Amino acid sequence: MNHRMSSRVIEEPGDQGRRIGAYRGAEPGPLVICIASLHGNEPAGIAALERVLDVLSSNRFRMHGDLVGLRGNLQARRAGTRFIDEDLNRVWQRERVDAVLESLRSGESAPEGDGGPIVGSAELAEQRDLLAAFRAEDRRARGPIHVLDLHTTSSESAPFTTLGDTLQNRALALRLPVPVVLGLEEQIDGAMLHYFDRLGWANIGIEAGQHEAASSIEVHEEAVWILLETLGLIEEGSAPGPGDLRARLARRAEGLPRVLDVRYRHVVSEEDEFRMHPGFRNFDVVEAGQELGADRTGPVRTAFAGRVFLPLYQRQGDDGFFIVRQRAAEWLTVSRLLRTAGADRAATWLPGVRPHPARSDAVVVARWARNRGVIGLLHLMGFTARGESGGAVMVRRQEGPARQPESASTGG
């Protein structure tokens, strides 16, 4: 199999700055941007991308398109902590991003205020630099853009993907033979992937396993190679390593449902003094009423049966744990058919649902109508919850290319 190229444009893995490295094919094709260590205590993605870039460069792979690796939170990575002042994966709200983009254009500092950055925030500088890098790569792109956000967990875990549930994000996630977790976007405000959804760039988060586990580096490597092949950047079957990459990755998540849905989030603060009981692994089955941890008021029990998801075993973070349940594969089929048929135009026919007074891409759901039936149908049609908890405002997800990064205020 001939995967070598006669001409190439390569940037070798760099120093410890923002860019891990880039491999640019001689021929046009998709751009894959990989972001690693958005949380500073998650180093596996950096190591994996360094390995992939080294193999591509050493073997002079023929590539259609470009692979770019970026480091996320440089200051937190040097400190070995999740973040310095604020979580860099919680600061991508539309208003804040627009303020930072405006400051990039004007060369001034981003304004502070409601929804703005913390005064003196280390993460503000990181966000400005990342946005500048995204804009630069957008200008260099020679094909569709795909973003992979590489993460690890504080507990032991099988690999899985997270996404804003657009059809193009689903298609990207389903290229990997690991569980897909839906609904996390509605539980977490300001995740970085929300920004890429507003741009219409296909994007997924890839969670590889526990922070320090050597296997987490391997999972990220396998995932990147599989996506380089299936997106057409390199020849099918040309990725290195023994055996079938897809089979190897699938075995790491053997026995788990293909698709799961977040049903509950247990929010914690530093004042709660929450501690997760030891021994829980991601996706462990739990029963309603089971004690999962304790805080200053006493035992913490889950009101829901399902699987515990992202149990907190690190000092920083405001998510104590989530509960997820299996989602039937038929749900994906039905929602795809409804969305491609334009069923969202009939959303206001549902009981208690009316047009949003100021947004053509949103609806408002009356309090009495916020049940799993109505909210579930809106999810099927492609809406996601925004604003007031419980689904008061549901925004239609962006599908396909949108406005450019310089003016990315479209969407929720």
C-alpha cells in the first residue's frame, strides 16, 4: 500500500507553545483541528497527537487535507491543574466569545461585565489565543472543518464521545466504535464545542479514559487515526499498528450501550464539601436511592436508576456526577427523518409551545408543558434547551456551515 507522497508541506511538532504541530497535505481536503489539554490536568491528548504527527512526518504520509494539533490551557497545564481561575471549558457563551473576538479585532482587552471574564482571569488570555488560532486555521482551510476535543476523566472509564446533537456531529461521532453520550450540552453552560456548533463546524469531544492512564494516550491515537482514514485524509488501512484499529477501540468499550442520554446532573460547589465515594467507574450501573457520596449535609443519593457518569475524583469541578441511560437506536433514526423533513417548522403546533418573541430559531415552552413528552419531541426535531432550566427556551441546532469566526454570534 503506497501512502507516501512525492511532495509535502509539514510542520513538525513544536515546543510547549500553543501549537503541538501540524501536518499539511500537498493536496486539498478536510481540515481536522485537535485540541488537547483544554483542562490542564489532562495530558494524554498532547502525547497522542505528538505520536501521530511524528508517524505522519517520519513516514511521509500522502494526505488530502490538514491535521492541526493545539494545546488548550497552557498555564493550567504547566501547573498541572484543571484550570487557574475559571474552567476554560465553561467560558464559550455567545456574549463572551463575541466580546473577545471584538477585542482581537481592535487589539484591546475584552470588556468585563455580566457574563464576561473574571477580572485578571488567566483563562481569558488562553481563550483569546485559541480564538486567534481558530481564525487563522479557518483562513487556511482547504475543505470542511472537523474539530476533535480530546479529554480524559478523573475516574476509570471506557472511551466515549460527547457532542451537540446535530446530524453532522452524530455522523462524525458514529465513525468511532465507542458509546455516544447525548444531552451533556444541555447540562453544561459555555462548553467550547458550543462555539463550533455556532460556526457549523462538525465537532465531537473524545473522552479516552483516566487522566494518567497510558491506555488513554492509546485511545486518543486510535481515534485520531480512524478519523483521518474515514474522513479521507489518508488511505483506508494505512494507519500504523497491529490488527484492526476499529476492532481494538471497540473492545475497550465492549458491553456498553451504543447511545446514552444524560438524565440528571448533580451540581456541587466548594462550600458543599462534596466527596464521591471511592470505587465508582464511569458507566457503573446504579439504583435509585443508592448512596454515591456525601457532603456537609450528609449522604448524597441518586434519585434515578441508570449508569453513573463522570463521577468527580478531583479537587476542581462543579459536576459531582451525572446519571445516563441507554437511548434506543431507533430514536436516532426517527430524529434524523424528522429533521431532514423539516419537522421543526411544526414545533409551535405542540401544546404549550409558541414562537420566541425575538428569535426565529427558537421557541418558548410554557411551564405546564415542560414534560418529557413535549421536550422529547422538540429534541427529536432538533431543538436544544437554552436559558432558564427545564427547557423554557428551546433553540434549533445549527446544521451545516454558518457565519465565520469573526462574527460568530449566530445560534444559542
